[in-house]
Amino acid sequence: MNRNKITYNPIAVLLADPVNPIPEAKRTYHMTKIYEGLDALDNMLHPEIHHWQAVADAANMLETLCNELNLMDDPHGVVKDGMEVLALAWGQQEQGLPNQLDHDDIKKLRLMVNSYMYAMETLPERVMISAHRQTEIRICKILNGNKKEGDIVI
């Protein structure tokens, strides 16, 4: 996800497949980056920024799909739990502390990422592209100082 500009314009949303999910090759590439980030958060003392961002991007997309577009249910609080783990861990990272995620934290992040993968596999490409666009617009607003309570910048 580009943090300085919007990747997709409204025409790209309209041209996206309204019925079928994002093509498998694109899903695989995208999810590989996210799982690499998750693996780094699980195994590295000081994960690199792109690792954090890959997992945060999945969290932000899932937040859009569940909380803003109401396209997915989150009855077990997977999104909230994952976001809380990311916020706490990122705060420690910013203080220069080593990664302190434990087994339960990683489990929460894995559940969140798996929920995002499910969305990628089941929702139409048009829905995912539109959600991506809306997520980037929300992130741009946050980066430009229009934060709501609880917003964390990674």
C-alpha cells in the first residue's frame, strides 16, 4: 500500500472484476509479503519497517472491510485484537526496545492475517480494490494530521 498517494482511481475500481476474487497470482504475491512480515515479527528482535507495514496494511484493509464497509463480521474481535497487538509492539519498537511479541500475540496477528486472506479469496476484485482505495484515503488523512482516537502510524 502506498502511503503517500492513492494507488487506484475510481476508473480502476469500475474496471475490476465485479464477480470473481483478485486473480490467484496477485493474491499469492500480496499474501507472501504479508506472511513474510508476520514471520519477521515472530522471529526477529528488530523487524524492518516494511515488515511492520505489510502486516499493518493487512490490518488496515481488514478494518475497512469490517468496520467501515460492513462487508465482513468480526464477532470474535480478531481485528481489534490484532490492531491492539500491533499498536503495543510498534510502541515498543519506537522506543528502541527489542520485539517482545509472545505466542499469544503472534496467534492474534495470524488470525487477523488469515481473516484478511479469506477476504482476498472470497470477495470480488472490485470490492477489494474499492476497499484498498478507501483504506489509502483514510491512511492519507491520518498521515496529514486528521487522526481519530486510537489511530497508530506505522
